[in-house]
Amino acid sequence: MHAARRLLRSTLAAAALLGSAAGFAGNQQYEPMAASVRAALHAAVSDAAAPRLLIADPAERERWLETMSRRLEKRIPDRNYRIDLLTSVHYEATRAGLDPQLVLGLIQVESNFRKYAVSSAGARGYMQVMPFWIGVIGSPDDNLFHLRTNLRYGCTILRHYLDIEKGDLFRALGRYNGSLGKAHYPNLVRTAWERDWAWPKQQLAANTTPTN
């Protein structure tokens, strides 16, 4: 009897966790944009450069990767995949002019680091990108469940919203989640960012800052 109750409690807890992750998943809204903006966003998501950690000090690069890897280990046990994910997050975030720690917090809230997460609205992958973006700024064969593709789209979209909102992160996060003007989602992301992924700003490696 006690074992059955424990199993029921653990099952309900897991369901609640999955439900909360899906409940906060992205629901970006399609908005008409100028051809020049579409072209710039298309160029951004078409980048094929190999990801790398853009941190100037080699020792600091190693510390960042090992520390973030330990924090992510319970969610992603495979070390090699963990390192690939973290390297890609850091590269795509930095390339888009975003703090990688912010992006890690957003991924935690959006998908809880589940690669194949799908929201009730149809948003996909780690950063819960809505499929309409493929037709607007991408290519028909883009796969939003592909690690690099998903991160590149998500970071590019968040950067786009930040530009629209003139750097106002609260409003940009609201746009990203489809809840513009409401505090709940931006507060969740900020809490995850500051509580679970905080790290001092790194100095970017000289001559390695991405240009696309």
C-alpha cells in the first residue's frame, strides 16, 4: 500500500513537472515584417559556422563548461551531448548578443531541456520555437528538433523581440512567450536565470566574436 502511494505521488509529481513545462512553452505570434527584416533574420538563421565557446581566457572557458555541465547533469546525463548543447547555447546566444545564462534560464522554463518537447500550441524543441518561423525566415528543410537549428532560431527570435522593444527584456520575453504585458513568464525566466544559471559576464575571445 505504501509503495503504491509513493508510486502515485511520484507519477503525479512527474505529470505536474511536464505540465508546467508545457504550460509556459513559447507561443510567438506571427507579425508582418519588412522585407529587409526578414532578409536579416533569414541570414542569421542560415549560419552554418561550428559552435565554439567565445570566452577569452582558456581557464575561464574550462571553468564555465565544467560548472554548467554539473548543473545540467541531472537533466541530461550524457556528458558528450551536454557539452555539445552548452557549447551551442553559448555560441548562439553570444552571436545574437544575448547572455548565455539568460538563454539557459529560458530553456529551463520553456522545455526543461527536453529536446523533443511540443507545446499545445505546436512550439517545438528546447527553445519552443513556433513552426511558422520556418516559412517566414528559414528554409523548408529546417528541423526545429535539431539542436543547432532550434537554438539558432530561438536566439535570433529573442534578439528580434529585444530590438522591437528597444532592449526591454520584460516585454521581449512577453513577446517570446505570447504573453506580452504579463509578468508571470518574464519573472519565471529571470528567476531560473539568476537562481540556477548565474555566472559573471565573460570577456569575449579576441577576434572570435561571430559576425553573422
